[in-house]
Amino acid sequence: MQIILNGNPTEIPNGTDMAGLIDRLELTGRRLAVEVNEELVPRSRFREHRLAPSDRVEIIHAVGGG
């Protein structure tokens, strides 16, 4: 299925949950914020939040610095 990931059309397997997408993008364990269709998805809900075709996903990861 196709989603829009940070503004870019992206193919992912049907039934992918947010945790699976984060793992697929090799972002597991990083500090990040995720929105799906302009709604914040808390990290505690990543495993239960299933993605649907045409979902608009924005992932922002924090970068440390001084």
C-alpha cells in the first residue's frame, strides 16, 4: 500500500503498524515525534496504530547539540 511519508509517496506492506514502519526506517530507539493525518501518535500506541492507504505520516526526529 502507499502512504505519504514526510511528503513523499512510499510503499509499505499492507497491515504495517507504526512500530513496524519505525523499525523499517531504522529509527527504533531514537527520540522522535510522529503524526498521522495531523494527529500525534504517542510512542505507547505505535504497536496498535495500523496504517491505512493514503495516510499522511510525518516523522520528526530530535537531533542533540549544543
